[in-house]
Amino acid sequence: QSVLTQPPSVSGAPGQRVTISCTGSSSNIGAGYDVHWYQQLPGTAPKLLIYGNNNRPSGVPDRFSGSKSGTSASLAITGLQAEDEADYYCQSYDSSLTALSWVFGTGTKVTVL
Amino acid sequence: EVQLVESGGGLVQPGGSLRLSCAASGFSFSSYAMSWVRQAPGKGLEWVSVITNYDGRTYYADSVKGRFTISRDNSKNTLYLQMNSLRVEDTAVYYCAKGVGGSGSSMRLDYWGQGTLVTVSS
């Protein structure tokens, strides 16, 4: 089990806004470490979607946005589209882990109704 | 164009070994930390190992420590993962990925390969 917890699934109709939470603790998100987000379309490799809490790599639509507050972070998708149906993972760094400190969240499946 | 192409996956019996390779192109390979990430069937992402660029320091998840070895050959632009004493629970798609943002706490993975499937079964 990961130190970053996400809801297993969220859903929304086309055009709606959905948010995905990533809940951590004082040794990761709460310690000020950056949060990054990845999108994994069915049958494909993950793709970096948001980096440094709220920055979009070139080519990522501005429908995707990230935020961070306290020990949690969120990914928002506005104007939900059918092509957004995918799995989404947050990622951060945890100073309490002694072996490998970079961690992914548990993942959230987004379903477009 | 950045490309990462994994190879070496396949079917192996429990206790066996495999070596994965990841051929990189389109960027200065020696300048970036590299990682292996795996995904068991129907499960989430698990960060397996990291190797830094400047000093070759390595990091491993507890689940593979002592069994897996990450290495890189900067002259060949290739990343490796030697996997020994394989277990059924190591069955997964293994992705290699390029790190950006340094090799410290801000590192994220900006390019990923297509993955190679490792199946451990008798």
C-alpha cells in the first residue's frame, strides 16, 4: 500500500468537472515536496500530465490543472471529454522511506458517463 | 524525439533470472537519472529502482532489494535491470523512464518506454 492515497474511481458526464484527491502526510506532501500527476490511457504507458504541483508540460490541454494544500493535492479536469477516460496517478517524495523515496499514489480510474 | 525501448521480458520460472534492457535515444542519456517502474496486471504503478546520472548511485524498493540490480552504460545509451531470484509476485509490465528535475526530491518521469512484460510462473 502506498503512502499516497487516491480514491479508486471517479466519474462524470461529458463537459463536467471532476477532481481527484491525493492524500499524503507530513513526511511527503505536507513536508513541501512537489506533487506530479500522470495519465495512463488503457493499454499504454503513463504520461506526465502535471509537474511541480500545478505546471503542465507542453501539449497538455489547460483543462487539466493541479493544486496542493497541506498534506493533500488535487487534479482537476474541467470540460470532461471521452478521451479523458483513463487511470490517473499522483507522485511525490517521502522522507520517511529509507529505501526508495519516490512514490506513486494508489491510482484513480476516471470514467466518462 | 526521445525514445525509450525496453526488451528482455518473457516467461521465467520462479527462482530464475532475466535481464531487461532499455535503449535510449533523442536526448543526452548520461545527463539524466533513469528509473524502472513496474505494473502488475490490473494493479497500480510501483517504482522499482533509480540510478542517478552524475555518480551512478542506485536506489531500490524494499520488494526487490538484494534481488534486482540497476545499471547503465552511458557509452551505449542503455539502461539495464538484472532480476534474480524471481518470484511470482514480480510478474508485471516493466517500464523504463527518464527522470527530470534532478535526482532529488523533485524528480518526475517525463518520458516512458512502451514496457516489457515479465511473467514468473511454473
